[in-house]
Amino acid sequence: MRLLIISDFTEQFPYRLLRGIMAWSRRSEQPWVVCKMPPSYKREIGIKGVVRWAKDWRANVVIGQFDPEDDVSLFRKNGIVAIAQDYITQFDDIPNITAEYELTGRIAAHQLTGRCYRNYGFFGYEGVCWSDGRLKGFKDTLEADFGVTEVHVFNDRQLSSLWSYNIAELRQWILSLPKPIGIFACDDNQAQILLETCQASGVNVPLDVAIIGVDNDEVTCNLTAPALSSIDMDIEKAGYETAQMAERMVSDPSYKGEDIVIRIIAAVSRGSTGIMATKDPIVAEAMRYIYQNRARKILVSDVVKQVPVSRRLLEQRFKDATGASIYTVISNLRMDYFAQQLVSSSDTVSEIAARMDEPDTKSISRRFQALKGCTPTEYRKRELRKLGV
């Protein structure tokens, strides 16, 4: 089998898809050979040029990001199986690699409402099927389940600027938003852009703006500070199913195939949604202090000194606003910071612990394991493996 894949290889999505395809190829009786083509070259030579190129290369299968005006029927007419990766719109005459877009929006809504946010936003693209579907699921869920009728939306960019943005317009939008606010970004790339623009604008993530993306791109999510929360999709399994279907379509020309739906695995919480939102100004000030000092050892008494109320009253207001004690929030945020350092730093566990005013490495390791379900060393190995390191 000879596969031509046309996708944006600056992202992890096509690589995860390819991992699934290669997993099938190891089980297949036919060896698979893959050639990668960037979408920019497809636009340069046009869809007819792609068909000619695929024929010359003797491709059996083409998987690609196709534009709505592309005549994808040309592939079948030339004996080539074509499968569309959802890009702008879906196709009727060839199978699509798609996803549960509205359900993804629903999960994002529940993640942010679970953090007690009262203001909500969406950052995406108008007229792009995967972005529009996620926005619809997000808005519908907020209204139906939580009575939220206003969602602040920034999605008026054109398709030609899909992977770029006007920083001045985006900064103006961010500064105009009511805060604290939880924002759902249509994918991890846009979540990263949003987070970076917040930081450049003096807006704190997650104190002022919480952000959650989609795809759980391990590289993108862990290269930011704080790390990005995201909704993980089973892209590898979709690649496996796509390859399996493609072989059947090649061997049986009467079989037209069917859409491959990428299923949702889980929402992955990281630092960008790392605290609870609250309208209580006293609790908000306490939360801000805890978050900003999570890298050093602080006590509940230190937090109490930052606000003009007694410890007993602060404990009660904190519990009412967040559902957790001050001590629990301090501990959880410190463990999240510790986890981030394990991935972003090559320092030993004891060196990281010492920087965090934790001279007893065994103690912090036990607390970490109780919260994360594995030792710091196991966590580091697992996360670095995901990053391909």
C-alpha cells in the first residue's frame, strides 16, 4: 500500500494519525509506504496536480486536508482511494476523518463550569466545521445545563489566516472581557496563541483567564507556562481504523467506505485551568497569593495575613467558594507545579523539591503519589515518553 498524506505537519495531529496507520500496517499482510505532502504544495499545484502526482508515485490511497472546491471525485476516477481529514467542510462523496465536535464543546463547558466560572468565551474560526461544531456544543450546553446565555466569541478571522492571528485585535478582545473568565479554544494551537497573548497583555492565566483546548497535543500543551488543559482525542485509533478501511476500499472498489469518528478519551487538567474561579474578592485575593507562591512552602497562616478577615471566616468563605480547604488548594497547586517541573526540567526530584522548600524528598514524593497515582520518577518517564523524549 502506498499512502500520500496531505496535512500540516507542524502539528502533532497528523503524526498521531500516522502512528495509528503504522500500527495497522504492522498487522497487515501488505507493507505500507508513506509520502507526506504539505497543504501549501497542494494549493500550488491544485487538485488536478495532486492527482497527477499521486498517479506518478503510484499511490493507492490519499488522505488529505481538502478545500471545499476541490473535485475529490478525480481520485476515484483515477483508481485512487481518497479520504478527507476534516479541514473546512465535510464531503459527501468520500469518507471523512471527523470527530464528535458538539460533544467536545459539551465537555469543555462542564470542565469550566466545574471550576465555578460565571463568564465564558470561545476562541476559534467561523465557517470551519470542527470549530463551528465545538462552539455550538459549548454554547448549547452552557445555556441548557447552566442557564448561561452570553458567550464571548472571537472567531471572525478568515480561513486564509487559519494558523496566524492579528495580535492587536486579539489583545483588545482579551482586555475587554469580564473576568475571571473561562475560555474554550477550538484546538490546542489556538489555546497556545490565546495563552501567549494573555501573558503579553498582562492578563494572568489561570487567575484572570482559564483556557482549555482540544487534541491534547503533548508538545504544545507542555511548552506553555502554565501548561495547557485539553480534551484528549483517540487520534491513533482513528488512524488505525482509517488504514483498515482504506485497504478494504482498495481491494473492493464497490465499497465506498464510511466516516471515521475520532472518539474523546478524557479532559486533561493542567495549569491553565488550575484554580477555582470566585466572585468573592477575599477568596480571590487569597487564591491569587497561593497561586503566585506555589513554588515555595507557604502555610495557611501566610494566606490569612494577606486578607482583612479572620482565619475562621476565611476558611469558611474559601470552603463555600471552592468546595475545598485552603490547605488542600495549597497542596494541590504545589503538586501541579512540581509535576510541571518534572517535565520541563532535567533536575533531579530532590533538586526540584529543594527549590520548592521541601527538603524531605520522601515526604513530597508520597504526597505526589497520593494525588497523581504514581511516583515523581514514574510520572516524568511517562510524560517524557508521550513527548517522544
